[in-house]
Amino acid sequence: METRTTLRQRIAICFTAGTMGGLIVVLFSQVLYYTGIGPLMGAKSAASLSPPELYRPLIWGGIWGIPFGFLLRLYWDRLFTFGFFYFLAPVVALYLIFAPMRGIGFFGMQSGALFSLYLLIVNIPYGIVTAAAARWLIGPKI
């Protein structure tokens, strides 16, 4: 007998998967910073690994996983392609809402064009990891 996940289950799973994606973004920022790429692109520090600063990207990753859960059944056959492009949704919010709120202007351009590119690059793993975690938690069939 084939069991199908309910919308509620997909949302809960994708919140968890999004949290995992957020953790990978934090770890990727560490890699970029300590290899010298982050500072070269204008990053003043890596994302913090200590509480409470660590919680913000994890919770936001989970929150961005919720709409991913709504769309999961629709894109299941192309999950990793969808995941790769899905990272653009939180990046657009970062560029248009959160960067100006932090005083670095739209797209983070007050910190320079390279920093704006850094914000894009550091977030690339989010969608793929969220998709991979969702697939791992759900299994091969939705």
C-alpha cells in the first residue's frame, strides 16, 4: 500500500529541511570567510556559530522551508532543479527587505558590488540542501 504525505507533513518536514539548509549556509559562510573569499568580497565576519546569533539563520531557513513544502508535490520529479532555483526566493527578500533594514541598502550595495555577489553566493547551498534533506526525510516517493 502506497502512503502519501499530507500537506501538514510536507510543511513540517520542509521546515526541518529548511533549517538544515540554513545551517549549511552558516557553515558555508565560515568556509568562505576562512578561505579568504568572504573578506575579499567585503564580508566583515563569518556567520556566528554561537547562540543566540546562530538561531536566526536556522529559524529563517525553516520558515523559508514552509513555502517549499507547499510546492513540493508539484516539483517532486524535478526536486533538485527546483531546490537549486528556490534559493533565489530568500535572496530576493534579503536584497529587498533585510539588507535595507540592516542599513546596507538594496542588494547590499552600500557595502559594494562584490558584497552583493557574496550574499548571492553564500546562499546558493540553501535550496539544494533543503531539497536533499526533504528527499531524505520523505523517501523516494511523495
